[in-house]
Amino acid sequence: MSCPLPVPLTGIVPPLCTPLTHEGEIDTAGLRALAQRLVRAGARALFALGSSGETAYLSDVQRDTVLRTVVEAADGEVPVLAGVIDMTTPRVLDQARRAVDAGADALVATAPFYTRTHPVEVAGHFRRIRAAVPLPLFAYDIPVAVHHKLAAATVLELAEDGTLAGLKDSSGDDGALRRLLVSLRQRGLLERFSVLTGSELAVDGALLAGAHGVVPGLGNLDPDGYARLYAHARAGRWREAAEEQDRLAALFALTDVGPEDTMGRNSSAIGAFKAGLRLLGVIDCAATAPPQVPLDATAVKRVGALLEEAGLL
Amino acid sequence: MSCPLPVPLTGIVPPLCTPLTHEGEIDTAGLRALAQRLVRAGARALFALGSSGETAYLSDVQRDTVLRTVVEAADGEVPVLAGVIDMTTPRVLDQARRAVDAGADALVATAPFYTRTHPVEVAGHFRRIRAAVPLPLFAYDIPVAVHHKLAAATVLELAEDGTLAGLKDSSGDDGALRRLLVSLRQRGLLERFSVLTGSELAVDGALLAGAHGVVPGLGNLDPDGYARLYAHARAGRWREAAEEQDRLAALFALTDVGPEDTMGRNSSAIGAFKAGLRLLGVIDCAATAPPQVPLDATAVKRVGALLEEAGLL
Amino acid sequence: MSCPLPVPLTGIVPPLCTPLTHEGEIDTAGLRALAQRLVRAGARALFALGSSGETAYLSDVQRDTVLRTVVEAADGEVPVLAGVIDMTTPRVLDQARRAVDAGADALVATAPFYTRTHPVEVAGHFRRIRAAVPLPLFAYDIPVAVHHKLAAATVLELAEDGTLAGLKDSSGDDGALRRLLVSLRQRGLLERFSVLTGSELAVDGALLAGAHGVVPGLGNLDPDGYARLYAHARAGRWREAAEEQDRLAALFALTDVGPEDTMGRNSSAIGAFKAGLRLLGVIDCAATAPPQVPLDATAVKRVGALLEEAGLL
Amino acid sequence: MSCPLPVPLTGIVPPLCTPLTHEGEIDTAGLRALAQRLVRAGARALFALGSSGETAYLSDVQRDTVLRTVVEAADGEVPVLAGVIDMTTPRVLDQARRAVDAGADALVATAPFYTRTHPVEVAGHFRRIRAAVPLPLFAYDIPVAVHHKLAAATVLELAEDGTLAGLKDSSGDDGALRRLLVSLRQRGLLERFSVLTGSELAVDGALLAGAHGVVPGLGNLDPDGYARLYAHARAGRWREAAEEQDRLAALFALTDVGPEDTMGRNSSAIGAFKAGLRLLGVIDCAATAPPQVPLDATAVKRVGALLEEAGLL
């Protein structure tokens, strides 16, 4: 049921939420339903075990269950990218081997975190992963989690020597992204190195700048919106792309429904995505993993109102 | 020689470099030549005493000289925005009064820095400035200097109650900018509140998102490039806008010509802008203010090469 | 009325609060009373225009008034150190020249802020100040305000070549301070280079580690406590020193009396110091400079209770 | 072979390095030798799988091996604390259960990292761990790794309700530590809540302030030095304690032997500890885990010189 990764990978690659039961176990039925919904909406690949998938909150056994379920649901129709998120190289290698066993088509790894790591060591980290595991490798640039930004020089070096198949850029630094895209183009690397933006609120601009695709957390709720945005952009209908993006940016307000004085921004965003999926009938239970605080009734009501405003309910 | 500020202010608003003599004094002839060059290239307003203008390195007397020179050079053809950059409200008020005396048409102030300031206090800061000085006021969101980001709620509140005439967003956070633009539009404020991006490498995306204009440091060197970019965008020629932006992003590599082990990034960027202006014949001396380290000959040569690649030399 | 600086400077060097009138002007009578109280309590020098003195909130004219008032009150009995806080070298030089005119006996300058500055440039910054102004110069290491820490190598280099007469360390990094003290001792510099800690809650440990003195904001309220702490430490009564420090650490809770949801930590701390000085009868008005939010009645009451617990009221 | 944890735990609790073979496997003989050396030197407990133990770089299987080896070597003479370092509650619970199986006597957990977590959620995190695992639990406050500091209010709350048995404070914020110690004493909690400092360069000051003990990475190399420091402090010989600390602070220079342009500070410090252990004949191989860059010959030579200066070689 594997599916080779297009080179370069383009289009909408949603980072799947991970539905949980009230007991905190993986809701495999809900996850399958979500995966199939996203494929039907035109996702070019599925990204399991990313930040939107609460990967930081899942045990290794749960991660395996998630990945096997998504691979099965994708059914060879689209490739499955697997987040292999852990602190340093040896631990990421363990995650990577499990992901291979579970049927992943490509891997997505961050730079080391928790430790203080030199750019030379960051490059070595990705090289060791690529050498050890026979799957295309994406670098995941997410300073909000990892607390340092991938150096452009490192990305270019690893793109050039074939270590990396692509980049998922969740840095939110669109100026740096533009310079990277220009450098990749100057070196003739854009044909084989995929740049996917995780900045789900400026997708029109990122596509205009030459990014290949987008990994939108909000795409769990409105995959059709992102599919339309992408289609408009590819057809050169930039004004229509921007309008679609504006609608999605307004909907994104749901990530802030949780009160700031009692819960983290992670919990608010993930809680809102899941509350929305439940309201849309995709999943049965909106539970998030501990220690995240659940949304209260007022917040859930606000999610519903925003889904209505966006025309989804 | 004053010039009323268009409402909203749109287009290219270059933040002028401040040419200095070898003795460290303001080169008023060079500054005048630069200002006139930018107006000729289609600048809709001039922004004096911003970060590109080394305002943090200029004494109060020098700031006055800069502002008077730019106001005189603008000659009432375009409005002059003046940075009034200081640590907290009382000191900014002193800067603001001097700027009024020197003939500024509008003021640009950051949130307090050096101190730890609550959002409630940040709002009070802008309100006091606006109440004390009879000029339109722009908020300057520049976390890299001020070390916190302006809260969207604060900007919306101050846009709604008329405290602020606009925002210069140098946060580089294009997702947050998109959400702000959507919120301003929902409240009907985009007709009177100007949003100018300082992210000079993603101007096409920012204009597509609805920003009114751009304040590009690189516009000191290539004002025609930004003028073309803006014209393409306004005419809906987004592909051409993106190509122009790509060329400018490649040119931006000149900000990194200074070696990282012996000089700061500020010095490298400002030094490169000034070295370029000298190579282009706009100014006579590329000196930067202390304690900035000057570019070495290798770096200056690289600036020249990049100007050539960009078709400017 | 000048007073030569002891080499090295030792003991308690309180950073004076700046009393303000209800109209926001300098309350020179209150400031004089405060200065005299501190000298009577055994201060070895007075530090005017530091962070506790709201220097970031004072205009240049107000800074002059403060410094002249403190110099006059010190009356040649103890030296007066003057903060010369501004963004970069040229602006600090202006502050320094004014401080010389106002009668300062030594200067205290931070590294550049607002800008991004390389360690090489930071060293050049202090060298230029020292070269231009004929007064002993202290480096003020305050990362919470300046957003980078002075490199130990820079401090050692500037201590060795005589640029700096000392360091005021408000970094709170006592491990780094210990390594610096050991390095200074190894180079034989502790006889002429003063190390003053601004970490007012770990003074016993800092003196045990070899620091020469302390610059305690809380010393505005309880100068006798810090004098006793210092005397105990110099006499080797470390247990008694620690008990005094414990009492002062408990009193320090007054810096947190302001509610976190409506005011900054700066405003809370400075407001509490001033409310305490008013309750102690040293000054008449506890106003703080804008845009700081004033303490409410509940907070002021809590200040009083803490002063009582500490035996000061 | 278990050993009950003293209440409160006091004294030297070294965080063991993890010797590795050239092939990257756990060198159990070396680890046993190290553990026994530390117990002989008077360690009151052993801390396995902390930052000095490269826990972030070890696979789960390797972590098990480390912990079983240390428990076996401790042989019931001293308790073994086990780091259970992972991103969030569910993953830490897995680590905790494995640590119980391997024979740990107490657990040491950080706040969640990689995710953005609210203080309310941080408290819930520790409560869930304590509820699920029948071992005393220490909070590990290490902002340099986790990127936020544990709030004092959270620690006090969890000390008071019995969730936490103690704190390992590697924040380096000795002012905050002093306030915490004063608050714990005011509530009568210091008899049952252990405060261990990880600031190995200011141990004299921390003990003077009331801390119960210390967790010094440098104690791997010089356990006798820390034992003497602790004995001096407990006997009130503060001057002698400070001199011992000064010697250890000078030795700490070995953490900086690795060149900054080619390796991370983690790699330099851990590499130096291990190079030193090899020079001292405790272990056979100084390898560090990938992606850490190994020390070059010059750096290793410098380690030797520093060990000689400190009288250890």
C-alpha cells in the first residue's frame, strides 16, 4: 500500500489531527474517516504525526497505531509523510525505523531540541538520518517548538547534496523563505527539492513566491478551502486565491477561543480543531491529550459560530 | 513646505539612509540627493529616522538636521514621516516635539523598550503621544529591536479609536499580519488605517493580502524596482510582481556581505546599503556611525557584484 | 563637591529612586531627603539614573536635574555614579558629557541596545566612551533590558586595558559572575576593578564569591538592612549575613504587589519602592512616570504590611 | 537493592556521565566504575539520565541499560534518582514506568517542552506523573533546555500538596531561588521538600541560602572537591567553602575547550567531562553521542592542563 513520493511534492498536504477516545486512546475509526475525507478533498499527501497531530503527546505505541491507520486509510492513493519527532539523532533514528515498519513513504524530522546544537551538528543530524533510513527526508523548521531556526546555508547544503527531499517551513519567517526559494532556484534545485509552507495564513503569498505546497493545520477542518486556494493560485487567479485565504484567516480565529488565563495556546488551537471536527461530524470525541486543558462550553460554542460564519456548518 | 498625509497612505515609503561624512557628521548634500532620487522614483512619502537611517546612532542634534534636510528636500511634494525612537513616553514626547518643529508630517513610534511594559501600558503610551502632538501617528512594530511584538488587540483598539493612523509592520510575522488585515477589513477600518509592511522580501504577498504599502530599506538602492513591483501588484500582474520581488530578494544578499565573526548584522546591512549608494554615485562617503564596524574591501566588492547582477551598475 | 572614586569601590551603592511630583516633575526635595538618608545609612557611593531611578522614563532635562540634585546632596562625602543610558555610542556620549557637567564622579553605561551589536562593537563602544570622557567607567550588564549578556571575554579585556573601572552585574547569572571573579583574581585585577552585584537577593553569596559591593534597589527602602548584611559579610559572620538577606528577600515580595493582568513588572516594582518610601515618610508622592500604571490601594496596603513584617514600619 | 530516599535529600548528588563505547553503545563497565567512584567520594545519591548523562541522546533501550547499571552499582547504599525526560505527560509516564522497572528510587521530570504549555497545565503534568507512579518526584527546572522557567507559585503549590518531593534548580536564577527558599521556610516545608541546586559554580552561596544539596556535572571529575565544599559549608567554614568553589570554578573552564565555530556548547562540555574521565583513568573511551562533534586533540590537551592546574592529575 505504499505510494512513491512525487518529485517535487506539491499541493495540499494536511497535517492530520489525531482523534482520541474519552479514555485517551487513538480513535482509529475517527482517524480513518478524517484521512479519507482529506484524500477526497484533494490532498496530495497526508502528513501524520505532526504538531497538529499532537505527536509530542503520543506514546511510541500510539504513534505506531496512528501511522498504521493513516497508511491503511491512504491505501496507496497518496503518500504518507510521518513525523519522527524526538530530541536528538539516536532517538529520531528509533522513531524513523518504527515509521518505516509502519509503512511511511517519507519522513519529517526537526533539528535536535532540548540540547544546544551547532549548525554543523544539525547538518550531521540530518545526514545520519538519511544515511540510516531508506526514505525521502524532509526537514521541519519549527522554531516555536525547537527554539532555533534552521540556517539557510544548512538547508541549501543538504538540498544540494541530496540529504533532504524538501522542507516544511513553519518558521513564519516569509522573508527568509523568499531568500531560500531564490537561492534554490539559482542552483536549479526547485525541480527536486519541495518547499512546503506551514504558514497557513499566508499561503497565497508563499505560492506566489514559488513554494510547492502547504501543510495547513486548519486544512483538517476546511480541506476544500485550501484546495480551492491552491487551484486558484496554480491557475494564476491570485485575487480569488487571496479571497479564499482571507476567509480561512478569519476562520483561524477559532485557535484563540480558549481563555488565555487557564490554558496554553497549543491546547486552545488543537482543542478548537477537534471541537470543529466533532461539530462537522467527522469524529465522535474532541478529547485532547494531557496535560492539555480541554475547551469549555463557551469556547466550543464560539468554534461553532466561526464554522458557521465560514460557511462550513 | 508641509504636505498632508494621504488617508490611507499607500505605495512605496522608503526609509532613508543617513549619509555621514568621514568625520561622522550628517552629509546633508548626500541626504538631499538621496531624498530627491527617491521622490523622482515615485516614493509616495519619505520615512526619515527609521532603522535604516541609523536613528539609534544619531544624537538629537543630528536627528534634527536629518529631518530638516529631508523636509526641505521633499519640498511639499510628498509627506515626511519621522521616526521618534526613544525608550518610553516622556522621552518619545521630547522627540515628537522636535519632529514637529522640524516640519514632520507624521510620526512613527515604537512601543517602549529597555523597560518591561504591559500591553495596557503600551496602549497608554501611544494614546499619550497622540494626545500631546497634533500629527498623525504610526505604530512601528519591530520586535527585533524592541523585543516584544505589538498585540493585535492593541493595534485594533488604537486603530478603532483613532489614536493610530497606521502601522509599520517590521515583525516579519506575515500570518499575524494577515489576521490583522482581515480584522481591520471586518471593522471597516482599512479606508482610514494604513498598513505598511517593512518585510521588504515578501512585498508581493503583503500587497496581495491587502497591505497599503511598503517601507523597504533596500528601496534606498533600487527604488525603481519597488516602484515597478508596486505598479504590477496594483494592476493585478502578480506574476510580474513576484519576478521583480525575486530579483530584489537576490539583491538583498548584500546585507550579509560583512563577515559574521567581526561585525554585527546591523553594521553589515547598513554598511552595504551605504556602500551601494556610493557605488551608484548617490553619496560620496559610505561611513556608518560608531560603534558599527565598517565593511572591508572584499565586502564592498561583493556589494558591487550584486548591484551588477541586479542590473543596477 | 566632587569626590574621588575609591579603587576598588566597595560596599553598598544604592541606585536611587527618582521621586516625582503629581505633575510628573522631579521632586528635588524628596530626592535630596532620600540621598541624605542613604548616605547616613552608610552608602559608600550613590548611583543616580539607574533602572530603579526610572532613567528610561526621564527626559534629558529631568536627568540633569536628578544628577545635580544628587551631587549636591552627596556634598562631596561620597562619590556619585551616573547612569548614561542610551541606545548607542553617539547618544551615550551626549549623556556622558551632560553627566560630567552635572558633576558626576563616575559613569555607568550599558552595551548598545535596540540595535544588534557584535561583541567586537560592544568593546569599541566602551573604549570610545572612556576615551571621550575623563571619568571612571562602569559597564552595566543588564540583559533583561538590553537583551544580550556582556561576554566575559569582553569584560576581561576591558578590565585589563583599563577601559573599565568596574562592572555592575544585573545579569542574575551568578555562575558566570563566579567565573569572572576567578578570572579577574587570576589576572591580579581585583585590586583595581570593582565588581558590584545588582542581584539584591543573593548578596551574601556574591560577597562570599568575592564581589566588592552591591547596588540594591531595595536599599532605597531598607539601607540599614543592606549595611548590616555587608558588615556581617566583611566580618565573616556569614550565617548572620544570610539571615539578614533572608529578611530582605521576604521584603522583596513587595515588587510583586501589582496585579499581573493590568500592569508591567517594572511598574509594580518601582511603584512599590515609591509607595514604601512614602509610607516611611521619606517622600511625599509615590507617582511613577508614564506609561507606568500606578499601584491600586490594595497593592499599596500590601506594601505597608510587608514593611511592617520586615520591621520597618 | 533499592534505597529509600532521605527526607529531605541533602548533600552531593552527582549527575552521572554516560560512558559510551566507540560503537556508541553504553559502556557498562565504565559506568559502574564511575558510579562506585562517586559513592566512595561521599555522594548521598546518584542522579542517572540527567543532562550531563546525555539522556537526550540515548534511546529508550540505552536509558534502561544505564539505569539498571547504576542501580546495580549503587547496590542499595545510596538511592538512585532517574531522569524521565520526554516531551509531555504521556511520554514521560512511559519513561517513568520503565524507570520504576529498572529500580529507580525517585524520578526527576521537567515541565513539558517542544509544546507551549500553560502553568496550570504544567502543574497538572506533575500531578499526573505523581499519581501514576509510586516514587518520590523531583521537578527539574532547566530553562536552557525547556525554554520556560517553572513559576515559583507552581513549585510552592506542588510542594505544599505533596506532589513534589523536591526541586532540581538548574535555572541559574539565584535571586528567584532565594525567594523560593524563603517562601518554603515560611510555610514550614523545608523539612520535607529538598532543594538541590544545579548551579555548580555558586554552590557555597546556594548552601548559605539554605539549599539542601547540589547536583554538579563537574562532580563527575572532582567529587572530592564538592564533598569538601559541602563539608566546609555544613561546618560553617564559609571562607574555606568559597576557596574550594573558586578552585572548581577555575576547573570549569574545561567546558569551553571546544572551538565555538565548529561545535555546540553541549558537545564541548560533555566532551570535556568525558575526556577528563578518560585522562583520570575512570573510563576507557571519551566518545559522545551523535550528532555531537568530538573534541579535537588541542581541546583534549587543554582539558589535561586544567586537570593538572586543579591538582587532579
